[in-house]
Amino acid sequence: MKELTGRRESGAERFVCISLEEMESYFRCTQCCQQLHNDILQTQDGTLCAAEIGSELQKQFAILPGGRGMNGNPIIVLPEFPDFSELEEEEVQNVLGYLSRVPSVAASGVGFILVIDRRLDRWAAVRATLLRIAGSFPGNLHLVLVLRPTTLFQRTLSDFLFKYNRDEFKMKVVMLSSVTELHAYIDPGQLTTELGGTQEYSHESWISHRTAIEAFALMVKTTAQTLQAFGTELAETELPNDTEATTALLHTHSQKKDEMKEDLQVALSQGGRLLECINEPLQTDPEYNMTYDELENLATVQRLLGQLDETETAFDDFWERHRTKLEQCLQLRHFEKHFREVRTQLDVTSERLSGFSEVSDALDHALSLAGEGDRLIENSHYAEDSIRPKCSELRGVCEEISSTLRSKKSLLLRAMELHHALEKASRWCEEGIFLLASQPVDRCQSQDGAEAALQELERYLDTGSLHTLTDRSAICCQYEAVITSQLRDQVEKVFQKQSSVQEMFEKRRVSLKKLAAKQTRPVQPVAPRPEVKSPLSSPNQQRKERRYSADNAICKRVESPIHNGGTRHVSLSEEEENLAVLRRHVMNELLETERAYVEELLCVLEGYAAEMENPAMAHLIPSTLLGKRVVLFGNMSEIYQFHKRTFLKELEAYTDCPELVGRCFLERMKDLQIYEAYCQNKPRSESLWRQCSDCAFFQECQKKLEHKLGLDSYLLKPVQRITKYQLLLKELLKYSKGCDGCDDLQKALSSILGILKAVNDSMHLIAITGYEGNLSDLGRLMMQGSFSVWTEHKKGHAKVKDLARFKPMQRHLFLHQKALLFCKRREENGEGYEKAPSYSFKHSLSMSAVGFTENAKGDNKKFEIWCNSRDEVFIVQAPTPDIKTSWVNEIRKVLTQQLKACRVNVSDASQQKSSDSAFQSPASNNSSISLSPFRSSGSKSQKKTEEKKAEANAMSDSSSSPKHKDDPVTSPTTDRSAVAKKRFTLQGFSTLKSPKGSAMSPEHGSKRHLDPTPFGFKEPAPHVSLSRVRWMSASSLLQSKRRGWNKASLSVDASEENDGYSSSEDPMNSDPEDNVGKKLAPGKYTVFADCEKAGPQELSVKSGDMVQLIREGEEEQWFVKNLRSSKEGWVAAANLLSLISESKSSQSLSSSDGSVSGNISTSSSCSETYTSFSDIKP
């Protein structure tokens, strides 16, 4: 179907017919022309060209040789020119302005370097030149290098006066005595031979190249404009209504096309010659080095030629489609002409057939005329000899005509009889097929249902003798006088159809007879086996007995079909046949409803939407409806075009194989997403309909269409249709188990449900109010739903909970790829879509800075979302555990993707450990971030920093290796009932940069480097279950490392038995606030983590050292002595809690803050688990 764009002319509708493919090719052509038009050198109106200022450039008082400075600065040279002061200001501005626009924008942005050669001039000329340049140079001036006069007096005078007049120039000026000093600023290879360089420069060639390039760019610009105008003319051309005008239009457009092709070829030829001219030095001297300006000219010409080729290709594609359209239009006009001629002939024939009674009148008139002659003969007329022959002739002709008519009538009656017989047989076959398809399979499974269906088939088969054809040869002989080749083929098709239907009936009858027969299952006599079981039988023997019993049961089940003969095979084939019938039934319903849907859409578009543009109906349209066609109907026209032109035809191709129709849905899944726009517009459409539903316009349209229902019922059809597909696909999938297309049907069903979910989510998303940003910047909407939310805020070391601690807030959450939105649901008063709720935006969390705990407070419907090292915690309660699980899975996917992205950065960082020493230097506290977890606590800010570090450290601790989620992990020294918390460590971060002073021996480092296991682990990591764990975003992990994780081996909680919080018995599982209340006492302790000193008075310790706490100082610091190294120093109390144990027992603590390996070691731990990034599964 063509897409029509309408335009009124003199009260009638005139249309420009253009297909979607032609529109796409026209768009590509215009895009190429526009890009070519915008991407030429002269993009601004009023810009000077080299041809316009050729005489001024010929004076050569300023040149652009193409050299570059140290930083890529373009170099403009002002050579010796004694009459520079006599130049007009406009000439100087034109030349300098033109030269400053020749380099690329990137090069110009760096700034120009001006080299002024005044070695043979005086100081007054130098000063005048500098002042003139300062006032007229239009570009960004980086540096001015002046070769001052070489005479003794002028050199001395310039030195003296330059010092006093330096500020007068308002630019950076450097006075040079010789070209040797100039070479210190600019490489000689970038200078001309006049300035002691090696670059060859010809001013005449430069002007020639610039003029040619700009002329070529102007030609390309003109060609692009002309080509775009011609393409628009072709696209807007109305197709003529006769063959002569169409032929003339095709000829005219072909001539214009040939002219445009000639212009394109001329432009391409000129560009090719210009390219050869620029490359000419390379042809003569392969070692020739082009200047930067020459390289830019070469790139510009090549780019224009490439875009010109692309434009020509796009134009050729558009012209080919336009030419095809004109040729098809010409063919259509010829066909219409022939049609009119044939229709005239048919009308004449129809008139002759309608006046066929004239034959009877002629016969009656002839007979009456013969009777009149007989009467004349009887009256002894004198012309008897003349009258008698004429009467005989009339009677003979009448008899001949009558005989011919009787013969024709007999043949027509025989032919009509044959057609009636064929039609009757064909109708009987079709009704039989419908009967087979309409019998429900579930009803036939019972004996009574099968008997009823069998009787129904028998009754219908009894009617076959009255409707079907019996003998093919007898039919041909009986109707031999009237049968033609077409009739013979029709007879063959009817007999084939009868045979197929009778075969189907026979198969169904056999199946129903078997189902209707009473099934008597044979009873197998089995000798009873004594159940003698020794009370002392071992567990192995009991398992063998149970296995033997199960094997016997299996053997009996396998043997039973053998006794029934081929019953199982027959039942399987019957079941497949029944399923095939059901699939065809569902497919018929899909096609019939699809055709009806397309017809209903067309009816709405023609009966309502098109009438809104009808002048005769304009007086009935209310003012509120004017110009609101798109609001009322949305993209219904687009939906109709898709279903009519594409989807319906593709569905009909699967009529004979319904089980494969899932492929059609999968191929058109992107096209079906147009329903999302329609559903989003539905609230506006319904609101507009309620305002205008009672207007006379809609009533008149409904009256014309003879619809019983109003327009609002038909506007709901697309919404109903997109939801109907998933129901039909479910039915097909139900009857297609084990078929080839079963997987495609399942994928199609999932995709349709995904579209419905996206439509539903988008309807909620557009109801958000109060969000100042752009929702599309947050990424794809993953989930949305209503939850109960509690919040906890942490100030210092104490948690401050909301006043409504026990009364949760009701919030509607929107999970995007980049953010999580918290909104408040507000119910609206109204009808229909106006009653839909709105959502007031409250706040949002960036997914790059959050973490979450999968279970909270032992409730399987709660989970935690937190940020800033648990400074702010949101406890979210879902309506059901299933909803909570789905949300947790989606959040985990987002965070896992961030971890995978961070893994690449971490892998790169692990290769640069040696370059990180600068970050741990004590002298760089003001300029860099120290990665040591121990800093001096001489101020409140440092103290707060240490507190935050301790919180992050406690949050990141982890313990024993993961087991099965129901298997407790215990140690020999602990209570058997105490369940160890499941933990795992993200050792993939262990390859982050280590502090310079970390206690890692060379042997250990080399072993990690040579270890073939991932990240140098000694054993392959076991599978880690990620259920009920605490997750952190990638950015949160890196922030935590920057805030004090010496070796970023993070631990993520995996609580046992849905416990979202850690046990108080396990110091490694405690919350970040748990360490605050602990007190340290003087005594000896074992250190289980490395700590580098962050200040000159602090003490550094290593894992395994024995330390003695001597006394407590101010600001929560302890004076500590390292018994191994006999050194003394201060250590922050907050850091000591993560380094040592409170008791002098063998229990030890290890923190991810200071540990090199980041392992968690306790006396109650049975094993250690190392998990790399590659082990984490979403």
C-alpha cells in the first residue's frame, strides 16, 4: 500500500503518492546534500575568499608558509616589506583575517605565532608594525617573535626603547637578534629558507592552491544545493492522470537528471585534478614532507570528494526509485486506458444480453408477417408467387433460430447443473473440515464424549451420498457436451478435496471408536514377596532394597505397553493429530481476528480521522477538537500501515504451519513496539474524547458507518490487540509441545510480555512529577513498584532514625540503569485514565554509589539499600517475597555490570604498582591522597576521617568460605548450635595499587605473579552463592579504597537464615558502629594486619608483630611499642581495633584496611574463601 500525503486544491483532494522506501531514499539524499553543504570550507556568509583579495595577497606582506610551533601553533610570517606602514588598514585586516581562518579550528585554538622580520628596518617601523598587529589581528595570538634591526645604532636603540614600551603592545613579544635565536623557539624545519630554515615555499603556488580549493568548495556547495532542490522537486511531483502527460514528465525528469549527473561528474573531475595538483610534489619527490597546511588541504579535498561520491550514490538510489515510480505510473495509465475500452465493450454486450427478448419479438413479428401473407394468398392476391417464397423463407429462418435457441438453452441448463453439483460437493467438504476442527479434544477423552463425537461424524457422513460426486468418468461422459478444460480442472480439484476429507473423517472415526470402546486393563498376577527385614540391616542394604523395589516398579511400567500391543503408538499419533487440529483452530482465530482488526482500523481512519479534514464536515467539528487529530488518534495510522502491509501478510504465510508462527513475531518484535507510543498517548486521547464525545461530528460519523458502538470503543482496539497476542501465543504454545517451533513460540511469548511490561512501565513513568532532570538520561527502566520504606541516617557514630521509625513511608520505586527514584504515589480523582495515579518525586540514588543487603532484620520481604558507607540506609519491604527476589536480582545485575567494568580498570592498575609510591609519601599530604589507613589524629577533621574509615572497614569485613545455604560452618572450639555466617571476599580487588610500604615480601610477590590461578590464588575458587549477600557498587568500592583500604579485598555479607545483620559474637560480622563502644587496655597484643605510618610520630607495624600498649594519649591515640623492632610511636585507637584482639588469647582479627592479603582469620573459621571477579555470577 502506498502512503499518501494530501493537499487541497480548488475544493478537491490532490495527493502525492510516495512509498516509504522512496521517502527513505529521498531523506538519505537530502541528508547527504545538507551535510555536503555544511561541511565545505566557506560555511559562513560574508567570508572572504582568496580570489576576492588576490591583489592584496600578491603583495606578500604576510604569508602562511604552513609551519607549526612546538605546540602545533600555526606560524604567520611578516617578511621584509619597507612599505608596510603605507598599507591601508583594510588591506592588513583582510589579509591577516584570511590567513587566520585557513588553518583548522583545532590548530587555531592553540594560538598563532607571528614571526616579524625587520632586520633591515628601523625601530620606528618595528614599533609601528607591532602596534598595528596588536589592533588588527583577529585570531588568538600566542607569541610574537621579532627579528630586530641588525645595524648597531638601531639594535641599541631597539633594546633600550623596547624595555620602556613593552607594556604598550599588550601581547607577548620577544626580540631576537638573529635567526639562530629564532631557531630556539621554532624548529628550522618549520621555517622558510629566508629565516634560516629548510622549508620550501612558493607564494604563487600557495595562492593558486587556495584559489582552486575554494573554487572547488563553492562548486560542491552549488551542486549540493541544486541537487537538494531537484530531489525535493522530484519528491513533490504529482503523478499525471493520462499517458501523454506521464510520458512527458518522465522525459523531462530524465533530462534534468542527466544534467545533474553531468554537474556531479564535473565536480568530481575538478576535485580529482585538484588532488593530483596537491600530491604533485610527492610524485616528483617521494621523500617530500608536506606542510601542515598542505596536509589539511589534502584532507579537505579528500573529504569533499568522499562526501560527493556518497551524495551521488544516494541521489542515484533516489532517482532509480523515482524513475521506477514514473514507469509504473505510465503502465497504470495504459492499463486504465485499456480497461475503459474493455469496459465499454462489456457494457455493449450487457445491453445486448439485457435486450435478448428482441429475438422473441422478431420471431413473433416474422410469424405474424407470414400469417399475413397466407391471408393474402387465400384472398387470391395477384402477387402470390412473390409472397409465398418470402413466407416460406420467414418460417424457415424462424424455425432455425428457434432450434438454435433450444439447443443453447439445453447446453446452458446442463452446464448450470454441473456447477451446482460441484458447488454442493465443495460446500460439503468445507463444512466437514469445520466439523473436525470444532470438536473439542478434551471432551473426546471421555467415553461418552467420544461416542457423541462419533455419532456426530456418522450422521454427517450419511449425508455425503446426497452431496458428493461419485464417478469421475461418468461425470465427464454425462457432461461431455458442455465440459471445458477449466471445468475439467475444477472437477478434478473437487474429487481430490472429497478424497482428502473422507480420509480425515476415516482417521478421526477410527480414533473415536477406540476411545469410545471400554478399556479393560489386564491385571498382572504378582506373587507376594515376604517383607522380612532384619532389624540389624545396614543402611547400605536398606538403600539396595529400596533401589531394587524402585527398579521393579519401573520395569512394570515399561512392560505394560507391550501387553497392549501398538495402543501407545496409535494414541500418540491420534494425540498429535488432535493437537494439529487445535493449532489450526488457534491459527484461524489469529488470522480472522487480525483481518477484522485491520478492517476496524481502516474504518476508524476513513470514517473518523479523514472526515476531520473534510470541508463538508467542518461546521460540525467543535473548537476544542480543531487541530487535535494526532492527539485523538495517536499513531493509529502507523499501526494500520504496519499490520496491513506487513504483519497480516506474514501471518498468512504461516497458515499451514501454525507452530512456526513464533518466528514471525520475533522478526517483527521491534515493529510491535509502536504500541508503546499509542498507549502513552491514550490518556490524552481519552481526555479529549470525554470533552467532545457528545458533539454532532462524532454522531454523524457513527451514523454514516452504522456503528452500534462509539469511537471510544474503537480507540481501545489497539490496546486490546497487543494484549490478545500473548493469549493466542499461550494457546499455540500449549498445543505445540515438542514441535520444531516451540522454542520460537516461547521466545515470542516472552518478548510480547516484555513489550506489555515496557508499555505498563512507561505509563507509570510519564506520571512522575517534580523531577527536574531528563528521565531518559537515567537509562532503561528496569523495574517499578510500590514498597514500604524506612530510613536510617548516621551522624558521627550514632544512628539517628526517623521519627516515624515504626510507621514506614509508602514509596513507589523506579529502578533505572543509572539511578533509583523514590516517589510518592498520589491517587487522582476522575474517570478512566484521569483516575490513574501520579507520582511525586522525592529523591534519587545514583546506582554508581550504592550498595545493598539482600535480607534485613530476618524478614524475607525486606532488603537494604545504602550509600556513603551506610551513612544513609533505606530498609525496603516488598509486598511479597517473590517481588523482593525479582528486585534484588535486578539490582544485583546492575551492580555486577559495574563490577565487571571496574575489573578492567583494576587489572590495568595492578600492572603499575611501582608507580604508586608518590601517593603514600608523607610530604605530599596536601597534594595527594594517602592510601594508608592510619593517619595522624591531630585535628577533628582527621578524626572524622578515621571514623569513616573504621566504618567502611567494618562493613567490608568477611569470614568463612561459602557452603550450601543450609549447611552451618562451625569450628571445634565453638558451640555446635552457633551457625557461622557465610562470607566471601572480592579478591579481584586485591590487584589494586598497594602502598609503598606494604609488607609484602619479594618472594610472595613473585609467587603471586607466577601462580597460574586467577590473581595468584593458591587454589581454584569454589562456587560462591550470592543469595542474601551485601553488594556494593563499583564506585563505592573504589571510594572505600581511596578512604583507607590498603589492599582492596572487600568482603560482602551473606547472612544465614535470612539474617541481614551480623552476630554480636563474631567481631568480623558486626556493623560499623559496633567497634565504637570497645575499650582498649594496656597490655601485649598480636598484630594481624600491616600498617604504614602516616606521620613522623606514628608507628608502623607488620602482620605477626607483638606490640605493647603503654598509655592512652589525647584525641583517642595510644602510645605503642613494637616489641620486634623496639620502636615506639603513636597509633589511632580506631585503627587498633582493626589491628589487634582485645584479649591475649589466640583469637585474631584481620581487617581489609590494613591486611596485605585481605584474608579473614579467626579461630572459629574452618576455611578461607577467595573469590575473584570472574567467580561472581549475576
